[in-house]
Amino acid sequence: MKNTTVDKILDIVSGIKELPKGAFNIRVNGKSVKRSSSENVEIIPRPAGDGMDIHIAPGTKNEMVHIPVVMDASGMNDLVYNNFYIGEGAEVNIVAGCGIHNDGDHLTQHDGIHTFYVGKGAKVKYTEKHYGEGGGTGSKVLNPVTEVHLEADSVLEIETVQIEGVDKTDRTTRGDVKENAKLLIKEKLLTNGEQEAITRFSVDLDGENSSTTVSSRSVAKGQSKQYFYSVLNGNNKCAGHSECDAIIMDQGFVKAVPDVTANHVEASLIHEAAIGKIAGDQIIKLETLGLTEAEAEERIVAGFLGI
Amino acid sequence: MKNTTVDKILDIVSGIKELPKGAFNIRVNGKSVKRSSSENVEIIPRPAGDGMDIHIAPGTKNEMVHIPVVMDASGMNDLVYNNFYIGEGAEVNIVAGCGIHNDGDHLTQHDGIHTFYVGKGAKVKYTEKHYGEGGGTGSKVLNPVTEVHLEADSVLEIETVQIEGVDKTDRTTRGDVKENAKLLIKEKLLTNGEQEAITRFSVDLDGENSSTTVSSRSVAKGQSKQYFYSVLNGNNKCAGHSECDAIIMDQGFVKAVPDVTANHVEASLIHEAAIGKIAGDQIIKLETLGLTEAEAEERIVAGFLGI
């Protein structure tokens, strides 16, 4: 890693300052540049070079897997397929992330198709950070699709963060959840300028006592546009909760369309959405502490998004 | 009114035991059978016989208008257009309602297309009760469309109730709301057997300080199906609130799809939906007071719907 742009972006999207411990794969401009398996985590590249299969052994504990993607070649369109096979009872922390540096005038796009097979009783945390930068006029676009299948008693926690620099994103996360399994999806999103972000969550609660919480916290600044779609299907005795909290600033636009369906008498489903600007009294309170209005807004947004 | 079926249904849908005071129009089997205007309320039948224009004089206070519809002829399909012109500052209470008695084997259907022009500062309460009965195999179907236009500073409160006997209903209520005006829509719904009910609310909050609360309380028993769609568009500084509370019993099915959009930085929009069965501890509490489980459920449902 001698390209300073790449190094910087790797740090931003996945907190990597040097080669990480544990298994990892670093993909730069459409190619795997460094890869390492560990005793319990085997990373097998797909023959076509368009992704990998990641096998996590049953019973693995406290292991990290890093799979960052960086693109700094303007005009590139990278489509990858990553499949995660997580063994029974494994506990693992997977850090993905995609950063684009586009100094050119062409569209640079990364679309990751991720599929998770979460084994019985496994506990997985998956973090995905999206970031864009660069002074060119070329767009930075990220359209990930994440498909997750949770076996009985498993837990999958997905956290996605997109704070800066992605011009367009259309993110789909679909899941099916078996008995006693739990799927948690949390996104943090900030858009600005002419950016556009579409979030699509869809969860089938198939197993008895399955549960899910899908939540979005977002801030829409400038003329940016956000669309939030969230589908929950309660197909068994289950608990589902969808929530969307959005702050609008400037000429921001936010649309929230949840879609909750009870197909079973013991399905318990809740949706909440709140869209509004920052309350005036919150700003005034911080102004009395010596902050300018802009500083107060910045502080409130950071607190709201937890960044 | 010598037809006892008609008399009974008139009482159920609009609380009329004798000819009401104030202006009224009673429509039976597709024809207006009794009509009376009052000093401030003029009811003008449309030439084609398919509805009426109702003019309420500016400044009218404490006036009631009754416009019930009864159908007891199996196989009839009645489509009516009623237009309400409510003068500035008028305060009026309008009671509509439609009851179908179908002893035959043919579909009996009533579709009321209602349009309200609510003048500046007017305050209107509009109640619509839907009811079906009869031992035939013919369906009882009601597909009303209500379109409302609220001028500045006006208030319109719509309350719809459908507790029993309507096989299929697809109800659309659309509104646009000007500055400082307020639209309240409340529905109470109980479906049973193979019944199907679709609710479609759509409100544009166009004026500064316009507001709306749209709410649905419903119970789905048997194999019945309910669909709830609610669209709120915040196009100015405004406050919008959509809520859907549904109890499912037996093999009931409920789908709730709100759609809230902030097109303005000072639009404040909230949606809440909760779908679930009656809490077990509520039933147990009533059982300890000597009620059977069925009685306890009935009591809880009645309390929930406020009937």
C-alpha cells in the first residue's frame, strides 16, 4: 500500500492503518491486491475475479474479517459478488466498506452483491461504510445489494454508514429470518448538494419468535433527496419494528414509505417515522453556550447521527 | 317510511328514528324519497337524479344535515355524486351513512362520490357509517370516494365507521389543505369472515401552518383482509400525523403502507403503525373478573374501537 490516496480511503472506510489482523481481502480498482485467510476464515476468490466466497468455520470466536474496496480510477464500473458462509455458533465481526476517489470526469461505480448464510446460533456483526471524494465532475455511485438468510437462533447486526461524498446510492437489503433468530439493520445517512440516496429494506419474519428492527437515521441537506422504503412481513409469531428518523435542512427532500404486513395472528409489527427540521429551541440552547447557528446545527446533526 | 327494513337501517346508519330536524335527503334504492331544505341549507338534486348539490350559507351555526342512503333491492348498483359547498364561517354537522340489506343472490353496491368545498374559517363535522346485512349470497359492496378542499382557517373532521356486514369496500379520501386549515380523518373498522376492506388516505398539506391527523383503528377477524394506505405530502410549513392501530384475530390479515413525504424544510411529518393481537394479560385480567375468553375479547374490541 504505497498509494497515499488508497491508504487514506482504506483508513476512512474500514479503519485500516496497516495490514489488519485476521482474514482480509483488499480490492483496489476492481482487483484483489492483498488477501489473507486465517485458521478459521477461508477466503476463496471466484475464478472470474469478480468477488469471493468467505467460509467461517463453525464455532469461530472473536474473529475479524476486513474486506474493504477502494477505487481511484475515474470511469471504472466494478461489480462484485461476495458470499459469506458462517458456520454454526460462529461469532464474527465483518468490516466491509467502499471508498471512491474520483478526480476525473467519468462515472465511477461500485456495486457489491453480498449474500450471507448465517448458520444456527451464529452471531455476526457486519459494518459497511460508504465514502466518496475527489474534485472531478464524474459521479461516485454505490448500489449495494445485501441478501441475508438467518438460520435458527442466529443474530445478524448490519450497520451501514454513508456520511459524505456519494452522489447516488440505491441500497437494497433483503432478509429472511428463521425461528428465534434476530436481524438488526441500522443505517446512518447524510446527503448534501445534489446527492440522492435510496434505501430499500425488506424482511420476512418466517420463523416462530423471529424478530427484526430496521432503523434509519438520516440528514438531508442542500438539495439532496432521500427515499426510504421498508417492507416487513410477519409470517409467523414474530416481532418486527421499522423506524425512520430524518432531519431535513436547506431544501432537502425526504420520503418514507414503510410497508408492514401481518400474515399471522401472532405477528406484532410496529412502524414509526418522523421527518422534520431541527427544533429551534435546541439551536437556541447551544447558541447561548457560545456556538454560532451553523456550529449548533453541526453539533446537533453529529449527535443525532452518532458520528 | 313504512318499510320496516328501511326504517331499521336508517336508524343504524344515521340515528334517524323519525324525520330529522334540519335539512335532509333520504335515498332509498337509488331514488330520493324524502327531501327537505332549511333556511341555511339548500339541497338541490342533480337533474339526472344521481345525487345532489348541498349549499350551506356562510355563517350558518349549529345546523345538522342528514343524507342517509338505504338499499334493500338485491342486484342494484347505485352511483351518486354529492357536492357540498360550505360557506365562510359556517359550522355544520353532516351525517351520511349507507346501509345495504341484501336478501338476494346478486351484488348490491353503492358508490358515493362526495366532494367538499370548505369555505374560509368554516368548521364541518362529517360522519359516515357503513352497514350491511341480509341472508342472501349476494355481496354488499361500498366504494366511496371523498374529495375535500379546505380553504384557509377551516376545519373538517371526518369520521367513518364500518362495523358490520360490508363484504367489500375500497374507500378513498383525498384532501388538500390551505393555510391554518386542519383536516382530521378518523376511521373505525371491523371486518370478519371473508370480508375485505381497503382504506386509501391522501392529504396534501399545501398552506402554511396547515395540519392533518389521519387515523385508523381496526380489527380484522375471521379470514378477513384489511389494507391501509396513507399518503401525506408536506408542501409547506405544516404538521402531518398518520396512525394505524390494528388488532388481528383468528386468521385476519392486515397490511399498512404509509407514505410520508417532506417537500419543505418546515414540514413536520410523523407516521405510526402498530399491528398485533390482543395482549394475553388484558384477556386474563377480564377473565379474573368472571368473563369468558370470548366475552373478554369482545369487551376489549369494543373498547378499542369505541363502540
